[in-house]
Amino acid sequence: MSQAPLVLVDGSSYLYRAFHALPPLTTSTGMPTGAVKGVLNMLKSLRKQYPDSPFAVVFDAKGPTFRDELFAEYKANRPSMPDELRVQVEPLHASVRALGLPLLCVEGVEADDVIGTLARSSAAAQRPVVISTGDKDMAQLVDGHITLVNTMTGSTLDVDGVKEKFGVGPELIIDYLALMGDKVDNIPGVPGVGEKTALGLLTGVGGGLDVLYASLDKVPELPIRGAKGLPAKLQEHREQAYLSYQLATIKTDVALDVDIEALHPGEPDREALIVLYRQLEFKNWLDDLLREAKGAGDSPAAEAVEAAPVHYETVLEQAAFDAWLKKLQAAELIAFDTETTSLDAQQAQVVGVSFAVKEGEAAYVPLAHSYMGVPAQLDRDAVLKALKPILEDPAKAKVGQHAKYDMNVLANASTPIAVQGVAFDTMLESYVLDSTATRHDMDSLALKYLGHSTIRFEDIAGKGAKQLTFDQIALEQAGPYAAEDADVTLRLHNALWQKLQAIPTLAKVLREIEMPLVPVLARIERNGALVDAKLLGLQSRELGEKMVELERKAFELAGEEFNLGSPKQLGAILYEKLGLPVLSKTATGQPSTAEAVLADLAEQDFELPKVIMQYRSLSKLKSTYTDRLPEQINPRTGRIHTSYHQAVAATGRLSSSDPNLQNIPIRTAEGRRIRQAFVAPKGYKLVAADYSQIELRIMAHLAKDEGLLDAFRHDRDVHRATAAEVFGLPLEEVSAEQRRRAKAINFGLIYGMSAFGLAKQIGVERKEAQAYIDRYFAHYPGVLAYMERTRVQAAEQGFVETLFGRRLYLPEIASKNQAMRKAAERTAINAPMQGTAADIMKRAMVTVDNWLQDSGADARVILQVHDELVLEVREDLVEAVSAKLRELMGAAANLDVPLIVEAGSGSNWDEAH
């Protein structure tokens, strides 16, 4: 049986390559971690490939090497290690050691020399060697026993592979490098000799430097460009060539006190890895380790996971339930959760409820498990009836994780419960604390803030098509899972609320904006919206017919039939057959057919990309809306019930799903037709109330620019006013085109648009667009001052705030990577405006909901989209409700300019807008 190969990893090579090749990654505190993760991923993969091999990860040691003594300028051209990479070296070394992998750093030599020495001594003993590297210099080591692998590209180099790649065998690689030099390492080589010339010289004379210098008389006859002048050049730089040979030669005789058999990896240090992965925020790896530790039971890591013992109870007897009722009645704060049959809150049936009133102690009350042999459970309606006074008591404080779901489930239950008194929601506590630090689901939060790996739903229900619903899960597994949900919710609240109280502005955002909104959104979701399924069916047919026409047109333009949905076939038509310019390539090197690329080609008046874009647009509308909406009508209510998400968009804006109502286009006829399918029931109208130019008004308030403030205070058309300023014209002489350009400037600057971006949008040269921007800032200096002030503040404190104190952290604002830093700066300028607009809308929704509940008016909010609220209002109340909406929404913030709300009504959403 052949020996397992010795695996030698060029750690320094991979560290640099991972840093430059992989997307940047940072922790929530801004610590760069991308290179660490990239190298560790590669090492883990390599260990799986060679499980029985001795293994060493070799890094360059600090300080000079013998090559610096040979040539003072060695590596002088190489820039110093970037700070974002430097801070990753120590965590990487610590992680490699904690994984149990032997790590070598030898002073006075480079990693290459250590690898070369180990490789040659192993090969001499007839043991195969695999060197994992991306460094071409290592090709000189390849022989019958030594192979190179590049895990980033998946390529392997043996002797034949080296010849194929470089044109010479491993025995001539040093000579090859010596002649052409190496800019990265500042190996001088022979001036004027590049790859082709070096290759021509070595193959032409049939040997290395010594043979070449003994055969200079043959060089002029070689088929090399400029061959006649080469002998003199080579003679002049002979000393430099031999110095380069020395510098490029990997030492294979370093004095190493290393026994190859001692390089077999040891067991990973789980406790050290848990600490490191927590610090580096490698959440999936941390979770895997914690779950392993839990299973091990006797390891210190497992004890760290479960710092305190837990007592979870599955309640099947009335006496036990009565005892828990007393605990709930006496508790200052109740953590509660429901287990159900579905993720759709409007269709889910209650299977059980769980509670916790102190950390480590929780109960699950099963109510509707239905598998064969399930023990007798308490009566569902009797339990819900007993819980109803507690859950409906507004003075009894409660905490949930994504409590809106549980509120809707209980509101729809066979014994309906209108939950009140939800004072905290751990999802929202995490979101307000730092919207971008983590996902805000329970598993992620428990891992991040408690260092606890939860029981996953898949652990007890299985995966895929055979996954069980909760009512089919045995109580032995369901009980601990459900009780843990309540317990972890309470523990998370205690950890997160403490952090929020330390930042009073954030605690206020939670208490005054996010938590009051929860019951409002729950009510809007339950209200649902009425849609005309027949009209949608008709629109689907029409869209299908238009798509067939566009497909026919595309075939004519292409000169053949092809699959419009296939990027590969489309690419072949656009670039190979029609010869259109390749503007961008995919990660695999194929010419791109992405939306942005097609848009650029369409702008250059290429007809087929225009047709493809139209086709894709109609296809998306058809599949997402006209085909899908009728399927999403709830059979119980006959309405569509979207889900609103408070903890998704980083800036505070609401998003929606199933269906996503934020993405229905309003500027196209097809998009407006979809809105026509959202209809009012008989005797009612839809009223749409929309903030007018809210982000521009917030910009005027934040920037305190007198020109903008004046335009809004006097209710001028702000885009016309901007055009008048930028183009130096009286208001009445501004053309429609000039107003359009001014509008692009007004909105573009909010989103950090560059002169290049503006030029593209309005169809002018970049220089002209820059002149517009310069004139804009000259007339609105307050806006420029605000932008500069915001950039500085963001860089100093690492976050920006809305008017109401919501924060958006920007870990990349201090990045040395200019593109990342500029993107963070653009976000810093926009986030206070977008976030403030979101806060205003949320405050308005709470106020409007309070008024609707108190007044008893026959009106209900059915949709919230961007800066718009849509209500269903009894016909005779339309005027009064519209007036009240304008008043309440307009008073949701006290700005230096008026908040204008426009309200319209109609029998469908399009008419009302």
C-alpha cells in the first residue's frame, strides 16, 4: 500500500491570495476576517482530501532573510502588508494551531525554503509530496515525487504540467526566473528579457544559465525578436543574472529540527476554536462546534454552552398547567411562543404554547399533536380560554421572538386571543441594537449573544419533502425544543435589553417606534387586501401574448430560434453571432447577459438587448404577480395577506413578502394594471395617502440649506426651483427636460450618485454632469456641508443616525479599500434620510391605527408600500378619512419644512394613487 503523501501548505501565499481574491468580510465591530476564513476553508478542504497525511502549514517568519543580505533591494518594490491583512495574521495562526495543524515559521528563511527542504528530504525517502501553493517559483521543486496543487483554481502541476504551463521543465525554472526577473519580489533579471525571450533562450541553447553563457555566439541565430542584440545585453548583465538565480533558488537544505512523522495533525482544540470563532464571528463553524460540544457532554466547551442547568417541562396534567398559570399570573415578564402547523400566520393552526418566567425554567403545553400513540393532551380551547385573560392583559408585560407571528396565530385561533402587553421582541431588540451585525432569527441571536447553539427545527422534524409538521413530532423531542424557544427568548431579552439601555436613544427607538408598530402591522396583515382574480387572469393572458410577440421579434433579430431564458444561448447569439461588444464578464469568464449589461447595450441602440429586457420585465410581472397573486388568496378570508418585515432592511424601512408589494412597478402601464387588480369591496373605496418628496424634505431639514428650505416652505416645485438655480433661468423658463435633469440631480445626490452615474442617467457627457453638480452645490452649499459633515462623523463614530436616534453602523467606513470606503460613505449620506423617512412612516402608522381604533371609523389599513398607506374606507367617510390622514401623517415629525401628504381615492389602488 502506498504511503500517504506529505502535504505542505504555502500559508503566506494563500493568505495574500485569499485577501486579494475573495470578497471582504468583517465582523460587526469592523475587524477584517475574509483572508482568515478563505485560508481556513482551503485547509479544511485539503485535510478532507488527505485525511491520513502528515501536514504542515508554513508561513514566512518576521524579519530579514539571507536573500536580503545577498541583495538589499530584494522585495523592495513590494508594498507593505495592508493593515486589513496584518490584523488577520495572528488570528489565522491561532486558528491553524487550534485546528491541530502543525504550523511552521523559521527565521532567516522564507516559507518557500522550509517547504523546499521538507519536500526534498521526503522525496529522497521515496515519499510522495503535495505542495499546496499558488506561487510559480515552487515549480522548480516538482519531480517524480513532488506535485503542486492550487486549491483556489483546482489545478495540479506534475513534471509534464510544468512543461506545458511554462514551456520548460522544473529543472530550468530557476534559470527562467533568473533571466526574466520577478517584479513582485524585485528580482532584477536581465533588462529587456521577458517570458517569451527567456523561454526562447533556454530552449534554443538546450540548457540553463551556464549553457547559455557558454553559447552566446549561437544566440543571434535563434528565432527570437531582437536576437542579434541579446548577447551584448546578456554579457553586460551577467552578474545580475547569476544574482537573480541565487535569489530565485529555493533552499532545500535549511537546518530544520522537524521529524516528518511528527507532522501528523492532532485533535482540534475545540475550546480554543470556540473562542476564536466567536471573536471572528464565523457563526456556522461556531454553531457546529457548540453542537458537537453539546453532544460530547463531558467537554469544557459543552459546559460553556450550558453554563446553567435548565429545567424544561412538558405539561400534560391539569395540575401542572394550573401551577404554571399561577407562575404566569405572578410573573413580572412572560416569555411566550406558539408552535404551529405552518409558517403562514394566517393559515397556521396552534399545536402548542410555551412559556418561561425565569432563565432556565420553561414549559411546553402541547395541544394538538396527532401522531400514532401520542399521550393525552389538555383540551386546546380550555387552555386558550384559561390563558386569554393573561395574554390579553395590557398591564402584563410579555416578550416574544418575532411576536407579530404569534399574535396573528392566536388572533386566528379557535378561541381567539387578542394579545396585548407585548413590551419586548428580541428580534427587534437585536435589530435596533445593530441592524447589520447579524441575522435576527433566534438561532443566530442565541449563537451571537448567548454563545448557545439551539435545537434546530430540522433536528427534530427532518428535512426536505419528508419533513414533519410540528403536530407530527413526538413530545419527547417537541417539548424540549418548544420550551427552549421560550427560555432562549427570555435570556436573549435580558442580554439585549441591557445593551440597549446603555444607549438611551436606541432604547427609545425600540420603545416608541418599533414595539408600538408590532400590533399595527399584525392588524394590517390580518386585514389583507382584496384582489380581482379574474382581472389578474386576463392580464396574465395579455402579458403572455405580448411575450410571444417579443419572442418572435427576438428570433427575427437573432436570425434563429433560441431560449430567451438561457444566459448561455443568449450569450452565444449576442456575442458570437451578432458580435456585440463584451462589456462585462461573469465570474467564470463568460460574457455577461445580466440586466445592467443589457441596459448598457440597449443604450447603444442595439435592438435585441432592448427586446430581451422588455421580455424579462413582462415575464417577471407575470410569474411574480399576475400568475401568482390568485394562488395567494387565502381560502378562509378571500383576501391576500402579505407579511411585513421590521427587521430586514438595514435602514429601518419595512419590507414585505408573499407577496412582495414593494416591487410592483408604478411607472409602467403593466405595473399600474396590476395595481388595478387591488380593489375595494362593494360600498367601500380605497384611499391612498402618500408623503410627497419626503426624503428631499428631510434632506432640507438635515442640511439646513436656506435655498432648499425656502423652496419647500413656499411650496415651490423643488425640481423646477433646482433647475432654475442650476441653469440660471427664471422659474417660468425652465423646460421639461431641464426639470427632468434637475430631478435626477436632486434624487441622485441623496443616493450618492457620481458625475459618471448622473451623466449616464440623463444622457450627457461626464464633464457636463459634473458642471451641473458643481452648480447645484454652489447654489445649495448647505447640502455639500451636510455631506462632508456626515462623512466625517461616520468615520469618527462608525455609525450615522436618523432624526429619532436609530443607528446604522458602517464597519467599512474606515476601510483602506477605496471602493468599500466610498460605498460606505454613500450609505452614510443616504441612511439618515431613508431611515428618518422610515421612522416617520412608522410613527404615522401607529398614530393612524390609534385613531382608527379609538374612533371606530369604518376604515382599515390594508397596505403599506414605500411612503404610502392604503386604506379601505366606507364610501361616505372617504373625504373625512382622507383629511384626517393628511393631518395625522403630516404631524408625524416636526421638520423645518412642512410634511405634505397627498391623498386620493378610487375603486382600485391605481385610481387611488
